[in-house]
Amino acid sequence: MEIIQSAAPLYAVLVSLLAVVLIGVSGRNPNLRESWTIIAALIKFSIVVSMLPKILDGTIIEYTAFSVMPGLDIAFRVDPLAMFFALTASLLWIVTAFYCIGYMRAGKEKNQTRFYMCFAVALSAAMGIAFSANLFTLFVFYEVLSLCTYPLVVHKQTPEAIKGARTYLFYLLGSSIAFQLAAIILTYHYAGTLEFVAGGILAGTASNGVITLIFILFIAGIAKAGIMPLHIWLPAAMVAPTPVSALLHAVAVVKAGVFTVVKVVLFVFGVDLLKEIGLGMALAYVASFTIIVASIMAMRQDNLKARLAYSTVSQLSYIVVAVALLSASGITASLIHIMIHAYGKITLFFVAGAIYIAAHKTKVSELDGIGRQMPFTMIAFTIGAFSMIGVPPFAGFISKWYMALGAIEANMYPIIGVIILSSILNACYFMPIVYAAFFKPVPLGESAKMHEAPAHMVVPLCFTAFGVLVLFFASPFLLNLARMVVTSVTGGS
């Protein structure tokens, strides 16, 4: 495996930070301000894509920005695993940038300049997490992501928004400082390094009891992954504008959480060590509990965004369960679901925002006949919902298929039951919405005439819905990228 030095990952991080300055000085000119957002998003995506051919050829890109002190470097490493997160976040930032224009203008939202500035910082933090070469770099950007998204959650500045944002920050900052930082310090003490290494760095460094303690601290400290009971921040953050919910639940924050879990499992502990101690199995069953309980809670929500929030809690744990299986197909499922879930869930949140702007409706019980009024929007919702359920030819089927194969390879057959039951529950809370939208009559007093949201919103949600279909047929590309990761962490076994 060839390793080359390149500043490209640093540029991918910095481009949206430069955009923050340009957005800030252009605040009085909305068109210019939003143009900087889109230009930065396009440049960031171009930089990420420019590195893809080298990664597919088996080359690893590394770059050390600077050293804080011996053993603590801000350093970047671009490998196949990093590409899953980076490609997803950078492309969906472009789509979300256009969607934001339609939503923020149509809703006449205040503090739009601050909104776009924080959004740009969040994408820089996401890139920093994706390309982190060590635990120190990851932790720094992980905390930056929590801090810069706080103003987005509290954007409306209502009492409800302030309360939700406080919960958001308390869980994310509190858990990472109390638990994740402790785990990182212990890792450095026993392993003597914080570098990410395929196969892990902790094997043979401490007793099984100490390794177990470090593992528990890591999982408890990664609240962004939404594993119960540290999931409370997710529904609390629904007070934010819908584009922020899309960012939190599909692009940056939750993906940063599950990406960190995957990174820690594969590159800090390693497959062999976790199998030896049995920690993978324990994590798989804890996350399985989250999948089922969160799905049941989703069924009870009448608020559309709240239902989607609990759905996210459930879907994130698919990724955690899959990597915890520690089998080749399980790891594959966890990686491809990072991207697949992002497209499906961002579509669903985009739809929720479009319904709010066009019809001023926020509850599931209010959606009778809305498919006649907003056909493009609700067809996109249907596609996203089918992907969440795992129906072919929608992309979610691929990751669930490989998760089931991974369970068989790991001899953890109860996980197959979890997949089947959760898919049934997914259908129970998504299909009533689809049925009501297309097969129930429009309520009396409402016009059945089509009135979609602004094009700046409808086109992005149609694009992401189309992406759900494309990912199903582009699965060979995703699987090839995933196999490169699997080979590096398991030796091909």
C-alpha cells in the first residue's frame, strides 16, 4: 500500500472556513452570501473527488498540519473509510445549500448570515473528522462540530429552542468530555500512541478489564451515535429549522457519531481483540435494543420531524450493530449504510420542511391527501421511506442484506430477527403516511390543487430521492470501497 503526502485533505477542511469569512462580509447581500456558500460547497466536493482515484488505486494520502506537542498532532489521513463519510457530506452540502435558500427565504427566517456561517463551519468539522489520522485530531473536530451546531439548533431563539439546544449541548459536550476524553487519555497511556492503525493499537497493552473499561468509555462518550440512553439530544434538537435537522440527522452530526464508533472499533481496538473479549457481541445487542425501542417510539409520534428523529436513532444503530458483528459482511454493511442512510433520511427531512413551508403542516395526522397537493414531494418521501424499510430496488435493501449476511458469518442469528422486526416496524410508521398522502381525500375546506414548495426546495429533495435509487444500482462501487476497508482491518479473512 503506497502512502503519499498531500495537503488536499487540509484544503478540503479549510475551504468552508474561508467561506465563513466571505459569507460574513456579504451578509447584506443575500445573493452574494448564498453564492459563496454554493461555491465553497462545490470546491470542497471537487477536492474530495480529486482524491478518489488515488484511494481506489490503493494509495493512502497523509498530511500533518502541525504538532501541538510530541504525540499530539493535527494530522489527516485519507483512506477508503474516510471516503464514505467525506463523499457523503461534501455532496450533500451542495444539495442542502440550495435547499436552504428556498427554506430560509420562504420562511423569512432571521439571522440567515449566522446560519450560513455556522453551517460552513460544521462542514469543515465534518471533513476534519472524516480525514482524522489520530484520536486527538478526531476529538478536536468532534468538539468543534458540537459547538458550531449549537447556534443552528437554537436558531429560532424561542424558549423551546433554547431548552432543546441546551439539552443538545449538554449531551454532546458532556458525554465527550466526561467519557470520550477519558478513554483517549487511557488509550494513550497504555498504547503510547493515538494513531489510527488498521487492526487496532490496544491489543496486548492492558488487561481485559482495562480494555473493557476503555471500550465502555468510548461508546458512552460518542453520544452523537444516538445509542440509548444517550439519544435524548436527537429529538430535543428538532426545534431547529428543517435544514438544520437534515444536517444533524443525515449529513454531519450523527454520521460523525457512527463514523467515530466504526473508527474506534476497527482502528483502535481491532476485530481480533474485540472478538477475544466478546465486546463486539455486547455492543451489537445494546444497539439492537436501541433499534427496536426507537422504532416503537417513532410509531407513537404525531409530529413528523419527531417521528423522523426517532427513526434516525433506530437507523444509526444499524451501523453500530453491523460493525459490532466484526465479520466481513457486517463491516461492509456498516460502511455502505453511512452513505445510504444519509440520502434516504435527508430526503425525508427535506420533505418535512417542504410540507411546512408549502402547507404549514407539521403533524402526521394532518397529511391526508397531501400527495395530490404535493405529488413530487410525496413521491420523494415514498422513495426515502422504502429505503428505510429496506425494500428493493431502494438502497436500504443493500445494507440490510449485508447486515444479515454479517450476522450469519458471526453466528449471531438473533440479529437477523432484529433486522426483520425492525423492518416491519419501519413499515408501520412510514406506510401510514404514504397511504394517507395518496389514498385519503383532501380535508374539506382545502384545495386539491397542486402547490409544491419553492423549486429551490423541491429540486434538491427530488435529487436526493433519485440518489437513493442510484445507490442501489451503484452498489458495486460502494462494495468495492468497503472491501478495501475490510481487507485492511481483517487481512482479508
